[in-house]
Amino acid sequence: MKVDLRVEPQPLAPARFNWADVRRVLVVRLRSIGDTVLATPALSALRSFLPEAEIDILLEDWVAPLLEGFEDMNRVVTVERGNVAARARVAKELRSARYDVAFNLHGGTTSTILTRASGAKHRVGYKSYRYSRLYNHAAPPANDLWGKPMTHSVEQQLALLGWTGVPVSTRTLTHLAVTKEASDAVAEKLRAGGIDDDAPFALFHTAAAFETKQWAAENFARVAEYLASRNLRTVAIAAPFEVETIDALRQHSSAPVAAFTDLRLPEVTALAARSSLFVGNDSGIAHIASAVRVPSIVIFGSSNIEHWRPWANPLSEVVREELSCQPCPGYACAEFPHPECIRRVPVERVLQAIERIMKKADSLQQSAIR
């Protein structure tokens, strides 16, 4: 079924059950920051379709704060990664909620078991999922549903809903809430770092999950120096266990770099929303920046761009060096002694992308003023 993406949201298939009887919906989306951000269009589609229903999402506990203030759901249920006893408690909690429908947007073993344990009358996943027999509604591939050879993670998640009769559209954006508490905390931390409330800055995220996705610190340093020449300060963020990436950036850069390694996820969102530009590796932080509509440059190495690029943000560009071995799982490079896909991305191309995006942002701002 080929869908006309120019029209309003529409189902991708006939309804699998009577939606008029649905009062409570569970969405299961375990794992990472990026996975959570990319699930927000699915939550929005459900809320538009079921404005009176209770819509809950199951997330891993460490990432759950990311959805503080998010309005397209009622409740976040959390589970601790790797804790068997916690899974049992969560399974009991889910079953007591008496969900009518449970969508598994993840597909891993834990998410499948918890979806089944919810006891939802209608349990929806893809046929390709492990233990797919535990679903009573198993969808064909998202590519087939959209009628296209490749799909983005957002499209894959929307397709699962669309297959059950929920109206969906690829125009549905990722989005996150910026809470007042987080915004005030970030403003205070920026002032303590010498950045006034009206001072522009670029947000850098120089860490990555794998070496195959991590651009060199000295390259980020050249970008920081270039932005400093344009009166744009650099603010870098990292998790506490990624501090060495901040240290390396500062070591290689002659431009000052303010840094935060202790932000809560809502504060990361607020900081991104306050920034004038995001520059970073393919990571969950890049998806946060896109969700709050920050002009973004995302440097890709091993990842599948079609599946993981920033979603529907006109002020974003992906920069990569194309190699025949891309994409790959990214855990380690199987073709070279070092991951050449990320190592070969030149600074000049990143700077050129910044120029294009900033000019486009300025043009859009001027158009809005007129």
C-alpha cells in the first residue's frame, strides 16, 4: 500500500479491532534517549486519535525524566534495566492497569515479555520481532506498509500504529517539553559559567556510544575556534562517564569551552532549546536538539542515515564520508584498523554545513519578522 504523504494523517490498513472500545493504551519503548525521542510522534498520533483515552508509556528508569512535562501521554511506567525482580513488579503493575491495547515499539526480549505480561487484550508488534507468537496482532514490515524501500525509525513506529487503523503521517514531528524548572536551572548554570541570558552559544556533544560514531576531539576543537571567530561561544555536554571527551576538547581548543557533565535530561532539553546551534555525533542528544528545533549539524560514521538521521528538522544537515561498507552495526570496524568512516569526515565540510544551516536559519527568521 503506497501512502500519499501530502495528505492528512490516515490509517495504513483497516482497523484490526474496535477502537471505540479502547480506553487504555500502553506503549512499550525501552532502551535509549534517541529511541525515546523518536517515539514521540507515535504518542502524538495516538493522542490525536484517542483524545479521551489513557495513554501510558513504559521506559527504562534512567531515561524516563526525558518526558517530564510531555503532554501527549498520561503516565510513564519505568523499569530498571537488568533487574529481574523489577521486571516482575512492573509486569504486575501493568497487568493491574487492564490495558485494552499494548504496542511494542522496541521488539527486544524484555519488551516482548512485558508486553505479553501486561495482559492487554490486543498486543501489537511486528512479525519480525523475536517471540512474535506472543502478539495477537503481528504486522508486516514497515517498508511494505509505507510502500518505500527504506524507513526511518519514526516511520517504523508510526507504521505499527497505522497498521491497526490509527491515522498517521510522516509530517508528525518529534517534540519534547521544556519545563520551567529545567529552564531556570540551566539559566543559572550558564550565568555561573559566564554566559549571560541573551548570549548566543553553540551546543556540542562530542561523545558517542561507539568509536565508529565519535568524531575526533581535535576536529571539534577546530569547529569551536571557528565559531568563536563568529562570536559564538561553545558549551559542551557529556555524561559523568564521558568527561574525558570534554577534557580532550578543551585540550585541543584555543577557544574557551564551557562544559556541563551533571545535567538531568530535562536540563539537557532546556539547554538545547536555549542554544543557537547544535554540533555533535549521531547520538540521542542530537535527537533532543532536533526535537526542540535547533539548527543542527550531525556527524555520522557507521550508522544508517536513512534510519537514524534527525527527523523532519529542516534546519539540520548530516555530514559523513561515504564508504562502501556503510552502514554497519558499529560495535567495531571490520574493514579497517580504525573506523575510517568517522575519521575521514573533514572539518571543512562540517564548517560548510554550519554556514549553510546558519544562513537558512537567518533567512527563515527574517521571513518570520516580515
